[in-house]
Amino acid sequence: MTRIFNEPENFVDDQLAGFADLYADRLRAVPGGVVSRQGGQPQVAVVIGGGSGHYPAFAGLVGPGLATGAVVGNIFTSPSAAQVYSVAKAADQGRGVILSFGNYAGDTMNFGIAAARLRKEGIDTRIVIVTDDIASAQTEQQRRGIAGDFTVFKVMGAAAAAGQGVDDVERVGLAANGATRSLGAAFSGCTMPGADTPLFTVPEGQIGVGLGIHGEPGIRDEALPTAADLAATLADPVLAQAPDEAGTRVGVILNGLGTTKYEELFLLWGLIAARLREAGLEVVDPEVGELVTSLDMGGVSLTLMWLDDELAEYWTADTYTPAYRKQQTPLAGMVRGASGETGVEEAESIPAATAAARQLATIVVQGLQTMAQTLHANEKELGDIDAVAGDGDHGRGMVKGVDAALDAVQHESRRGEPGAAWLLRQAGLAWAEHAGGTSGVLWGAALEAAGGSLTDERDSYAAADYVAAAAAFSGAITDLGGAAVEDKTLVDSLAPFVDTLQAGVDDGTQFGEAFAAAAAVAHQKAADTADLVPKLGRARPLADKSVGTPDAGATSFAMIVGGLAPSTPVGQRHDA
Amino acid sequence: MTRIFNEPENFVDDQLAGFADLYADRLRAVPGGVVSRQGGQPQVAVVIGGGSGHYPAFAGLVGPGLATGAVVGNIFTSPSAAQVYSVAKAADQGRGVILSFGNYAGDTMNFGIAAARLRKEGIDTRIVIVTDDIASAQTEQQRRGIAGDFTVFKVMGAAAAAGQGVDDVERVGLAANGATRSLGAAFSGCTMPGADTPLFTVPEGQIGVGLGIHGEPGIRDEALPTAADLAATLADPVLAQAPDEAGTRVGVILNGLGTTKYEELFLLWGLIAARLREAGLEVVDPEVGELVTSLDMGGVSLTLMWLDDELAEYWTADTYTPAYRKQQTPLAGMVRGASGETGVEEAESIPAATAAARQLATIVVQGLQTMAQTLHANEKELGDIDAVAGDGDHGRGMVKGVDAALDAVQHESRRGEPGAAWLLRQAGLAWAEHAGGTSGVLWGAALEAAGGSLTDERDSYAAADYVAAAAAFSGAITDLGGAAVEDKTLVDSLAPFVDTLQAGVDDGTQFGEAFAAAAAVAHQKAADTADLVPKLGRARPLADKSVGTPDAGATSFAMIVGGLAPSTPVGQRHDA
């Protein structure tokens, strides 16, 4: 949805004014668009354009090595012939003009009328129309232009910057278009400034294959695929439409339509890159990001341009525009190596452990299994609690932590005969590594501390040892986190748990019974945190919003010890 | 909403793998993140990081002149101390390490533990925490880091690249943080990969002022302002919090949070730039775009860094990373001039017109007023019709066209005594200029042709002259658009309209009656286009979807002549 505007009907003019102000040192606003403040040798003027709503196309692509000028129409609407003429006149440097745009009736008409007028004035004017969208028609000349606009513009801009004449710039532009194929998929529609509803919608759980870039729905809807399937959905039809006598090198664009995140595009890129390499292609200077958008539309398109030597030279050439900059010089000093190099260390060998420590190790594994069950079952609830005044990641973080810890101890148990202390240390390292966040660090350090307290060197372990380990666990958390009781943190259920456990064992209560009693106290104390105002942590500025909701960390601790209560060490339970 | 993923829990690892593949020539993947394939002289390592979901922060900012390495945690979750340590070890070049990140408890803890470990190994490690969000706390040290991360990282990266020692890089980093202030506003929440609902929502028609970048809601909700009010909402509190002894130069970021479009940011920039200049500030190298995002959140933040000479030098220095590239060299050749230069031509003088032509001119103005009423009243309906298989812009385009045409003829009538033909020519030029698109060109050319047929030289105008003008109108459209009857275009209602009008006048019917009859035929013929499959125009690939819906251009023509029927020339109406 478009939210920033004054009068919707002035949106295009207003945004162009802001854009021209921002880049006033390198671009000049003229009626109908912008032109580069080009210096140096005169060159063929490459004038691109179309409707607005596609940023960085078209105004963001004006600068050295790319377009000389851009014509800016209303949103999703061809600029007028007068606008095209105005921008082309301002961009002309006496060496001829190329007008280039996607294949739409309005654009073809308006750019055509302007070309006729320019020619009448003696300006050698050529037209290069982009027709890359393989979903839009069987025959190449009838296809729409989508993100392939970019590859064609880029090649012509580089040729013009290299000093080529208008014949050659037109020739390489036509060659670039002939070598370019695109296919896209829409996840969601786009909304015009001031409108309440999108121009089209994609049914929930579906994608529209064969998207347009003007709010046209896809050619057909399909079930929302996994990323791996999406990679195939886009890549395979494009590969099947390789031009005749195509080589094995391709320039590639994986283009985001507007609201699809870069992280999503990178993920998809990894899968598409593998697919292209499997097809025997060498990928040259791939670009992953937003190059030709469609307002706030969700979606992605894949563009391949098969490269010969000339196209490869212009595709990889330097350029510097507001939205697209590529230069070889800064990379020249790089020490390039094989990708995937890492500094992974050799695994430490497992230290010797007593029979008692090895026996206790099986309890640690069982305990972590129980914790994992508890946290998986409560992941959503913990996330919801955390989302009230925090960032909602507590449930996910705890699950990642416990899963990693469980994986680690199972791995260690397979590769040797570890003791409980070693397993708790590995569990702590894995938890902190994979859970991240405050709670991940605290739980990781606490498990390590508990292991350090137990050691793997004793011939037997008794209730007092477990209490000491619990105290070490708690001490690590208060030392590292700096929280006190009533700060609305984990400490609010942890500290009374340890105190109650200690008191029970001191009184001679069986360990299992003391543990259960301590877990019950932790449960109550966690619930009581609902009344507190947090004093630490990232929730600080939103402290008041959290009143009425218990602390997520205190709650997850209480859930964990509640879940563990029936599985305390064998033979120690009161009712056993 | 995040739609591209395989297993949600692998999202971060999967996207990092794709990112590392994409930039394998300049970045090296290591456990926990990425480091630059730095060559040349050793430099202080600037290691930045935090949770994922903020791209280009943090991995997109690694490269010459900016960060040496980035630690990549889970989404919205601090990386672990082990990850920070791993990346810092890989980034270290023997001249010391700076760890820099936003002020969150988890990050502070994990980076702190890693720093302790690095120092224990003899690596001189400093910590620079970013605290720019003025909404998050009163005292600077307690504030969160949001987009101000970027200004602080940029300055330190430039200082390190310039060969400064670790003391100086730390010093300018702390100075940059002390000079940086941010405030943001959220329009909509963000959704974790695999989740169905956003972490928070902003009520419809509201903004959350004081946004966080981890799915934290705003500090307070306000009514959605106009862009002008939003500029004040963001700029004024930031300006009010200028640091002591701040100069008059500011580096500025207008940061998009994820789904706010660049066009919106440019529009807002124009308003904010004016406000900053009014406040007496010189804006240095402003950056408008996505620098620190929050998944698919809608929103914007403004960051100001007040510059002294040293900060200005590092803020404007060259850098080349995946997501942020700035170089002075490509701009060196620019011929810079005053912004706002245009090539606007002098207005032509109005040619002489006969009394009859001047009288007919008043009918032209009235006719355009009626057309404007008709089109405004039907704008939404025409857009909805067009959206079924087209891009939904027909209603808007026609309204823009007729409004511009009406403005033009009213302007001409004020500045002289134009005839009908001159007014129709100006109306046509203005229509084509402002409506854009296919229909804009066609209507513009048609109005010009009608004027050319009438001329301003006759002593009287009769029904046959109007019929000839209508035929000229129609001829321009068929010549330019190349459409025939039954192609499902404007021609389907236009051609029978002209034929019926001609036949009526030939039969001696009063012009008004003949016009009304022709309008009725146009109405019916427009409705009949619902059964047709389009043969031309951008709707081609979606032809089948349009069956059952009439053509938007045929419909708008029928609406217009229907509206005009009661206002044909005075004295010509049958019932007058």
C-alpha cells in the first residue's frame, strides 16, 4: 500500500521533485523527466522511459555508463510524446538518439510520435523495443517488456559510453533484446497511491505465474511452491527458450517486484544459481535485487541474457547511476579464493569420565529430550507472550537452543563415552551458538556452569551436587545478565526455584519431591511477573505495555522445570 | 509476508548461502557470517552485526571503505558470542578489531563475551555501541540503535580504510554515534518467515511513531498524516535533539523499512530537505533508500549525523559493498548546474479567429466541462473495468486528460480570444501530455484533428461541419491506433457513433437529435464489446480474461457522448 503522498494525483510530480533534489549534483530535471549532467566527449543519447511505479526503472538508471535520460510518465501510464520529445532533445549530444522502452501499445505510440518529430528536426533517432517476457506471447515481437528492460538498457548505455556510433548502439541493443528472456511470478498485487484496494490479488497460498509490471495479474495461478520448486518454475521455462546458437555464458537478473525482501531473493538465488550451473551455464555478474519494480507488488522475476563477447563486455562495464553502480576498480585489490572457505576447528576429544559421570550423562540426554518436548509444545505461546512488548522471538530462540543442545549431546554420545559435565558444556555452547539472543547466551552459559560444577571426576553424585549445579546455573545467569528479582526476567522464577530446591534438600526431603516443589514455586513466581514493570532488556521503552503479561523468560524456565519434575534422577523420586 | 523459503528454520542459513554465492568474488563466508576478501595494506577490522532481517544491514555493508566483516544472527536475534568471535578472528588483520552494533541486551552480551575472548588472545578489541533512536529513551546511553547504525559504521569503515589506528577508529565511531539522532514511523508490521500473522499491526489509518527494527510496535500511534505532516513529525523532534555545539552540516539518511517504496521516500525527501534547509542546515551526501530494514515492515526513519570536518570526510568517502557504493570519480566529469533548469518554451500567440469560431469556442469549453463531470463521476468504474484484464489506469488517465484539457482551454480563454479550432488543438496537446498512455495519445490526436477540420476561419459553422470534425476525430484514432471494429477498442463505439451521426444529419434530422441517437448507439455498442476478445493493446496476453467485461475505452467514449447529448450547440436541438 502506498502511504506517503499529499494529493494522490500529484504523486508522480512530487516524487520526481524529491528525486531531482536528491541527485541534483548529477541529474538535471527537464519537462518530462531527467537527464544526466554528462560531461566529457559527446555520446549517443540513450533515452529510456515508460510509466512510473517501477523504480529504479527508469529515472534511477540515468548516469555514466547507462541511460542518458529517462522519461517519466504517470504511474503505469506511458509518457506523452511531448514528454519523450522534451527529454530526448535535452539528452541529445549531436551523435543521435536511441529511444528504448518495454513493448506496450501506449509507449510504442508515444515514443514513435516523438521519434518522428525528432527525425523531422534532423536528429538521427532509433527505437529499440524490449520484448523479454516469455509468458506474454508465443512470438518474440509480441512479447511485453519486463525486467529485461534492464539488460537491454545496460548494454546500450555501456556501448554509448564506449563511444560507439548510433548504428552500433542500436545494433547491440537489438542483439541484447534478442538474447534476453524473462519469466516472473507474483505473490501479491499492487495498490495505486490513494487507492484502498490493490489492482489485482493473488489468492492466498498461490502465485501468479507470468506476472506483468503494471498490476496485470499472472497468466495462470499455481499453488505457492517451496523455494526449490519456485527456482524450477522460473528457471526451466527460461532455459527452454534459449535463443538459437546461444553460448554458455549468461548475464542474470533475479528481480524483486517491490515488497519481496532481499533475504528472500538471496535464498532463491542460491537455488537458481545451482540450477543454471547444472545446465552448463557460466553466470556472469548476476544481479539480485530490485531493478524493475511494480509499486508495492510482491513477486520475483528471472531474466537471462545469453552473452557473446560483445554483450559480455558491455554487461560487465562500469556504470554509476542513482540506483545501479558497478565498478571493477574497487574489487581489483581483492584476494579472491574458493567460495565456502571457513575456519571450522577440529573437534576436541572427549575427556575421560568416571562411571558415575557417564551414568549421569544419560540423565542429561533424557532431560534435554524432555526440555525439547516442553519447548516445542509451548513455542507459539512463548512467542505470543514475548510479542506483547518484545520482539516475539523467545519461543523460537528457546526451541533453536534446545534442539541444538540435544543434537550436540547426541552427537557426543555417538562419538565416545562422555560424562555429564562434558555434555552440559557442549549443550551450553550449542545452545548459545544456535539460539542467539539474550536468553540463548544466558542458557548457554548457565548449562556450561552447571557442568563445570558437577565435573566428570566424581565416583558418585548426590542431591547436594545437583543443588550446587543448579546454583551454578543460576549464578552464571545473574552474573552475566545483571538482573535481580522483580526486574521481570528469568531470574524471577529461577532464583526462587533454586532457593526452594536448596531448602528442600537441606531439610532432608527426597530430591524428586524437592524438585517438584521448587518447580511449583517457579510456576507461581513466573505467573506473578505479570504484575511487574520490566527494568532491563530490550523491552525497556515498551515497559508499560508489558504489564499484565508475564515475562517470557521466567515463563519458559518454569515450563522447563515443570516438565522435568517427573524425570529427575532414577531412584531419587519420592514416589519411586 | 515472507514467501520464499524452504524450511522456515533454515531461512537465515539458506539466504546467507545464496548471498555468499552471489558475492563470492569479494566476500568470504565464515562460520557466523562473512568477511571481505580484503587485499592491500592491513587495516583495523570493523566487525558489525546483529540479527538478520535488516538487509542490507549487516552483510550487505561489508567491503572496501565500510565493514571488514559482518556477524549474521538469526532473524531479529543477536548472534552468539561464538559467531562474533569466529567472524572477528577471520576479519582481524593484526591492527585491532572494532565490534559495533545497535544497543540491545543480547547483542551487548554476546559481543561483550566475544571481545573478552579476543582480548584474552591478545587482539586489541574495542566496542562501539549505536544509540541513535531518540524515541526509545531519554538518556543517550539507554537508547536503541536503529538506522543510525549505518552512519556510525560508515564513518568507522572509512577511517579504517584511510589507515587510522584502532584508537582513532574507535574515537571517530564514538563521535559519529554522539552526533547521530534518528526517529522512525511504522505503517505496518512485519512477519517472520513461516508465520501467518505479523509481529504487530498498526491500526488502519494510523502510524506508529518511534518504531523499532525488530517488530517492536511504535511508542505511540497517531493518525496517518499527509506527507508534509510526516516530514514535520520526523524532522522536528530530531532537530530539537541536535547535539551540543553541533555545526550546520548534516549527513542524512531517509531509510525505508522494507515495503515502503522508493517513490514514496523520494516524495518525503523533497519535503524533509526543504525543512532541513529552512533550519539553516547544509545537507551533505543524503542517502534515501533501504539501509536498515525490518523484514517486510512498512515505515520510514530519518537519521541526521551532525558533521565536523573529520566526520564529513569519512561520511563522503568512497566505499564499495554489495548494497552501498559511493565513488566521487564517476561524478568528476559532470557539468553541474543549478537544479530545476528546464527547457520550457515560450507560449505561442493565439491566432486570429472569426466571430463564429470564437462563439463556437465557448461551446468547446462547456463541452469539456461536461466531459470532465462525466469522467470524474465514472473514474472508478472505468478503472475497475480496465483492471479486469488490463492495468486499471483507464479511469485515472481519462480524468487526467480531460482536466488538463479543460485547464488548457480556460487558460487560453483568459489570455486572449481563441477560436474553437485553436482550443481543440490546445486541449489535444494538454490531454496527450498529461493523460499519457494509449488512450491519452489517441484522444489528444483526435481532438487536434477535430480542431484542424473545423478551422477558425469560417464565418459560420453548420451541422455538416460538426460531422466532418467528428469524422476527423475518428480518422485520427483509426490511423494512429490501427484498430478496426470488433477489435474490442474505443473504435467499437466511436465508429458507429460517427456513422449514425452522419446518417442522421444526411437525412435532415436536427443535429441535437442525431447526436442523441448516435450517443445511444455508442452506448449499446460499448456494452456489446463485453462479448468480444481483444485483438490489440496491452491486454493481449490476458485476452480471455476480458471476455464478459466491456472495453474500457469504448465505454468511456460512450459515457462522454451520452453526457454531451443534452449540450449540443444552441438552437440545434430538436426539442429547443
